[in-house]
Amino acid sequence: MNYDYNFGNNYYKYFDTKGVKSTIYNILAPEQEQNVQPGMEYLMKPLPIFDNPNYKGSGKLKDKVAIITGGDSGLGRACSIAFVKEGAKVVIVYLNEDKDAKDTKEYIEKMGGECSLIKGDITEHNFCKKIVSDTINKYGKIDVLVNNAGVQYQQDTLENITDEQFDWTMKVNIYGMFYLTKEALPYLKSGSSIINLSSVTTFYGEPQLIDYVTTKGGIVGFTRALARNLALKNIRVNAIAPGYFWTPLQPACWVKEKIPSLGADAAMARGAMPYELAPTFVYLASNDSSYVTGQVFHVNGGEVMG
């Protein structure tokens, strides 16, 4: 096999000749892996593309304050950058990715935007209280909450999932979202938006991510129930189910041999870079989606339809 990278079009061509049959498809990256969760963006090759230079903000989030968990890297970083371009102030919550968080903050400040960093573990309820109190103390309000942080671990069988892994995946992906939303809710007003991250894997049932898929399915239920609960308060709750985007979670989860095939099963025969999801975050956070709640937005290159 060999790889041929086209920087202009942001993809590799993958060639794997087997007998007389050759497979050619676009891939995000060659084989690689990390031994930490949720992964470090600065170690990835190639680096993810988180900002589309052709995207020009138009004030859709002017003067709004957004909390974004996992906003230091991956989809969260792309969301943070797009929100700032649209006029928002962002509070980025991260676990231990100090360099990624610092790089994101510096990038935002060079743009002329405003960004605050809060480091800690969202599985601890008291830390989620601190996120909200620090945000209120600094900015006086919360307009948008993006529950983006998550972990995933590849295991071939259910028997290989330890109780400790199952508990941790539940705590990060479900408990953290629950705690932070509960603490932020008293400060959300009419017109506020909550955006939760589900996954394409929930809708086709990825067999090697059983515990992860379980949590992402739970997020869909949480989103729909909370959306109905808050609808008459005009607080909108929606979810995004991304396909395979080139984020730190991928090399931190999959064995290296899996990386070249991520996204190959999509109708568009490729995965995506984080900046390609950014406009969906903006849409759901802004008044453009004023009549949208309880929905799951599928951005997956056609891997799952309907």
C-alpha cells in the first residue's frame, strides 16, 4: 500500500492492490495512534484543519457567551473559532490538553476575539458548578452551551469492556453533560441554545464501540426529552451526529491500521476536517434555527441517511 497526499484538496489517496483488484479512496490520514485519551491535536499528522479562511462571520452570535466542553481541539476547536468569528465570547473547558488549549486561545486572540480557559474534569459535579460560576462571574450570562467533550475506546467484544472502562465512558459522555447542563440551566433565557454531540456510530451500531455507542444513543434521548421540557421557555436543545472527522479522538481510539479507512463507507467516500462541521454549530446556536428543537443533525458525508 502507499499514500499520496494532496494538500490542496485536504485528502490522501490510498492505494491497496490485492491481486488484480485495486481500491482507491480518499482518506484523512495515514496510519498512526496515540496512547492517551481524549488525544492531543498537536501530535496528529497531518494537523486537522479547524478554520476555513473563506468563512466570514456576520455577527450571528454578537455579544453571546458560549461554554464549549472539549473546545481546545477537534470539533470543539472548530466550533470555538466559528463562534468567535460570529461575535461570541467563548469559555473553553478542557481536561489535560494544555498545549492544545493554549494554542486555541492564542489563535482566537490573534483574531481579536475573547476566550477563557477552564481546566478540569467534567465527571466531577463540583467542577461543573465551577465552570458555570466562573462564566457568570466573568461574563454575567450564558447564551449557548455545547456539550462536546467525550471519550471512546475500541474493543472487539463486549467481554473486553471492563467495568472501569464502561463507568468512565458513561461518566464523561453522559454524567458530564448532565451535570453541566443542570448547572447552566438556571442562567439560560429565552433564545438560548443547548447543543449536544451524538455520533454517526449510534445510527449504524459500530460493533467495536459498544459502550460509546450506548452513551451517544443516550444523548439523543436526553436531547429530545429536554427539548420538549424546555420548549415553552424558548430554550432550544438539539444534537449533532458527526461522521468521521479528523480529530484527536480518532488516533487515540483506533488501532493504527484502522485510521486510513475512516469515512470510506460514507457515500462521499471520505471523512472530513473539523472546519466542515463549524457552520452547523453556528446554525444551531444562532437565531437562524429559532424554530428548530429536539432534532439530530447528521453531518456524515452520507454514511447514514434518513
